[in-house]
Amino acid sequence: MRCPFCDANDTKVVDSRILKEGFSVRRRRKCESCEKRYTTYETIEISMPNIVKLDGRREPFNREKILSGIQKACQKRPISTEQIDRIVENIEKNIRDISTKEVSTQEIGKILMMYLRNLDPVAYIRFASVYRKFQDVEEFVHDIQSNEQQFTISESHEQ
């Protein structure tokens, strides 16, 4: 590893710590030439499937889009940053489990709504109202009621 200060190759690891439940490592390093210290982080890089949009376009998975959607739905709700991060990590795991090549935005939306429904009913309704693009209130109420029935049925099958 090259020193970011003097560009020397002669550096050594002073301390290593495992972070994020074993999925990343923080290393404290010292340059043998200039004796300055710096920190590096080592993480696992997992390739995510491409996302298939409603119009058929494909684009690379973008964690920030999911995080942004959840944050907007959870705005001004008693939900911690840790809870949101955990949901995003779970959604990423679900997406990897579905496919290694492609996942539709509809599948991602369903997964996200399931997590929000279990987390906070207001956040769930906020996300559903934007995600589903309802034309009127009756359509919104009907969709929420039918989703409630689907979740109830799928939850009873899981037990």
C-alpha cells in the first residue's frame, strides 16, 4: 500500500479491527518513510444484478436510490438510521437471492413495501402512495386493502 502523504511503498499495518459484523476491516497504517499514520478500509465487493425498469430499460443496481426512497418514506418518523441501514442491507440480500443477473423494479418495490409495512405503517403508506402512482383515493384504498390481504395470507403460509 502506498503512503498517501509521501507516496512511499514501505508502510506497515499497526492495528486491524473487524467492522460491520465481519464484512469489513479497518486497518491503521504507518508509513516507514515519513512516519505519518492513516486508515484504510477493506470491504467485500459483491456484484449486484441489473435492475429492469418498467419501460424495459436496464441499469446497474444503485443502493442510494433504495436508501433515498426509504429515507423519504420514513421522514419525521421515529425510525433510526440503523433501522434504515439494516432494511437496505436486507433488501440487497433479497435482491441477490432472487437473481444474479436481473431483478425488476416491481420485485424490489414489493420487497421494500414488506419491510416498511413491518417497520412503520405511515412509512409504508407514504412509500406505497408514491411507488404505485395512484390516480385517485379509491384506487389507493383498494390497493392497500388487497396488499394487506396478500401479506396476511403470505404470513400465515410462512408460519
